[in-house]
Amino acid sequence: MTSSSKFIFVTGGVTSSLGKGIISASLAKLLQARGYSVTIQKFDPYINVDPGTLNPYEHGECYVTNDGAETDLDLGHYERFLNIPTSQANNVTTGRIYSDVIQKERRGDYLGKTVQVIPHITNEIKRRILILGSSGKYDFVITEIGGTIGDIESQPYVEAVRQLRWELEKHESLVIHLTLVPFLRTSGELKTKPTQHSVKELLSMGVQPNILVCRSEYPLSPEVRQKIALFCNIKLEAVIESLDAESIYDVPLHMLSEKLDEVVLNRMKMPLGEKPEMKNWTNFLHRLKNPTQEVDIALIGKYVELKDSYLSIAESFVHAGAANGCKVNLKWVHSEELNEHNVDFLLDYVQGILIAPGFGERGIEGKIEAAKYARVNDIPFFGICLGMQCAVIEFGRNVLKLPNANSTEFDEDAENKVIDIMENQKKIIDMGGTMRLGAYDCTIKEDSNALRAYRQHDIQERHRHRFEFNSSYKSVYREYGMTSVGINPDSGLVEIIEIPEHTWYVGVQFHPEYRSTVTNPHPLFVDFVKSALAKRNN
Ligand code: GLN
């Protein structure tokens, strides 16, 4: 078999959370900076068809692509590093693989054969890897296998990789294995045994890795590198050190100095070309690490114990902070702990308030209290999805004095359903993949903060919601000072609200955080941070 793309598989050993996503994205960045086209794909070995139905405590944030796929948060890293959009094809779970195979079986596609993990499940896995390669768009397809080698769940994926490696020509694929080299304080040494064992485990499944990326707290001495190379059948230059980094955005440069990209290209018989063009990246890092100002922004959410739940928002602030030459200190505030008695105390010192997206009633009253505090005290305010809906509810209750203004999501019998279920959501019973998902158009009106930020009338942003601003309240809201400044041209749905009297009070029904990248910090985040800075300097 030959393919126009080269395939790089990334596996992980010893422990989870070593950062396969960041290593994959960093390698992709370096290859991209050498002029190659790259895409990254992640396989998640769980039975959910996608992470859309998962509680953020289980799995962190659910990232949404332009084509409306609810995906793993690693896809956010891929987009932030590479500045190119991903799609449904870039994230596949075991649940999706099985559901496709079972559908085919029900259709009779297998012609009476017994359907088995090998070859039917592994064939489906291989098909989904090769499909990206056969698109002709990419020089490299990097496939990250979720989980840790040795897990029962990821075995079919490793088996599919083993088969593919035999089917492809020698230089068309390689395996990078990410491991941990722990430091044993009592003996004062770095230990290589866990890495040796995890490579043995991979070998027992028929896969010899070509490159080892070794996460470590301390530099690997030449002896340690030699030992790893010797015991794991790896060329010395392919033992790559990955020290703990100050920022995830440092990792591509660490990998560059370890020559990960060169080792990959040499092994795949691809020309090295020019030294990677990383000027914009290093400029960004310079601004990130040398801020001249600081600003405190409160992030109000109900999953704040697990920072990964709001990963894209936090990263958007990293990008927007660097763009403003300022450090954004995010103050994570639990919405359930906020109330009218302590709001003053909890939010007194911040120069900006962001209310995060979310689902369900828990913590809603705290979010509404925070929206009020921002409005009354003229503190720059940014409401995202549920955050925008809370701002609308607050305005309805306290400015329009509408009795019991609420969202149908929290009170189906509310007298004033200022946020209501979207018409086409009413009949939906299944929860998975049925929200209004993905990119939709929005037209922005003159003389708004949104237009000043975007500098264009027609934009596209990604969505993930079932409820919307109830259009029958639009004109009375406008009369009282909250205007709809962004509208979907096809459905008329309200996408952006603002309070023109306020310094910067913007609520968006969409998720701008999914589109912020190192190269293109999101204009709304940049403008929000700018107005918070202005507030601080006043
Ligand atoms: N729960 C709200 C809705 O479904 C908001 C969703 C969100 O914040 N992503 O409309």
C-alpha cells in the first residue's frame, strides 16, 4: 500500500496526562513551519460516541469544530498551535467506531460473516486514519492514540497501528512513544525502568516505537539517553528529552532544540528544507513572558475546580493578554458560592467579569448576581453562551422589572421566558449531538463594541446550545437599553447583545473561545482585555 501522506502515530506509556496532545501539536507546528501541511487526529478509547454528553468533571471541556463535531479538548490545542480548523474526522471514539460497524452489520454489509474486533473494528480504525491521508491535502497525518499503553481499551488501536505499519511502505509511517522518566529523590537519580517496561509492552503488541519522547523534571544525561536507546532499540538521536515547560507554547521550541522534527523527517526520507520559520511564534512568546501591565479578570463558572473545563477560555486570555502586552490574572469564582451578600467582596478588585458557558440550574443565581454587579458598577463584562443568557435574565428582572424572568431551561413555567428553547429543539429527545452545533453566520450592527472589535460586519462563530434569546422581547429590551447587535441572517436568532450605555458589556450566544489561536487571538477577547486594562488604568 502507498499513500500520498506520511503517518505518524503517537502513543503514551507509564502514566496518563503526559501531554501527548501538546507533543503532537508541537511536532505538527514544527513540520508546518518547515512548509509541510499537517493534520492531527485523536482516537479516544471510550464508548461514548462523542464527549458531548460527558460532564466537564469527567473529561474537561468539550471542544466544538466548524462542522459541529463535539470533540476532545486536544483538538483545541491542535487549532491553537496550527491555526487551521479541525473537523469531525479529527476525533474518533471507540463508541463511534462500534456504532458504525454495528450499523453496517445491521445493513447486511458483512454478508453473513462473523463480525469481530479483528478485522472489522481494526479495519474501521484504519479506514479512519487513511481517509485523512487519501484526501491529498496533507503531507503528514499525526494520529494520537488516547489512553496509556497497557489499557485494555486502547488495544484495538495499537493493533490497527501494527497492521498499518506492515501494510504501508517502510518510510511512510513511524511511531513516537511518549513516556515518563521519573526522578527518585532518595537515590538522586532519573529512572529508566518504567520507560523500558512500557516499550516492552508495546513490543508485546508487535509495535516497535521509532522515537521516544521522555517527559522528565530534570535533563537526561548522556548515560541515561544511551541506556534508554540501548534497552528500547532506539537510535540515540531519537531519544528526545521533554522537560517540564513554563508554558505549553514553549514546547515546540523545546522540541526544535531536541531536533524532533529533523529525526522525524530523516526517518521518513523527507527533505529537511529550511530551518523552521518560528518568528511569529517567538514574538508571541516574548510578549507573553514580558508583560508590561496586569489585569484581574473574574471567570465565573460552576466547574472551576477543574480548570480544563474552561480550557479554551483560559487559552484565549493567554492570547489576548499577549496581544495587549499584559498579564491576565484569572480569578476563578465558583458561581454557587456567589450571592448578593458576598458579590461585592468577591468581585470588588477585578477589572473584568466573564460568565462562562454551562448547562443546568446549579449556580445560575450566582451568575445572574455577577452580571448585575458588572452592569451596575460599569465593569467590563463578557457573557459567553449561558453567560449571555444570564445577562438577559438579569436585565429582564432588574431593569425591565419582568416578574419571574427566566430561561425555560431552569423554569418551564416561568411567566417571562426571556430565554426560550429554540423552535427546532422542541421535539428532540436524544441528547447526543442534537444541539445547535458548529459555525453559523452572524451580521453585526453599526456602532457596537462587537463591530469595533471584529472590524467587519459578517462573521462566523461556533455554537453549542438549545436555548436562545426570546425574540418577542427584543424591542422592549432595546427600549430599556439592551440591544441585539448581532443577528443570524438566516434564522433571525440573536447572537450578540450589548448595553450601549455601558463601557463594555457584551454577551454572545456563540463560543468565541474555540476560534482563538496564537496567530489569531480572538478580537472579542482582545477588546475585552483592552477595556479591562483601560478600567484599571483609570
Ligand atoms: N444551557 C444553555 C443552552 O443550551 C447554554 C449552553 C452553553 O452555555 N453552551 O442554550
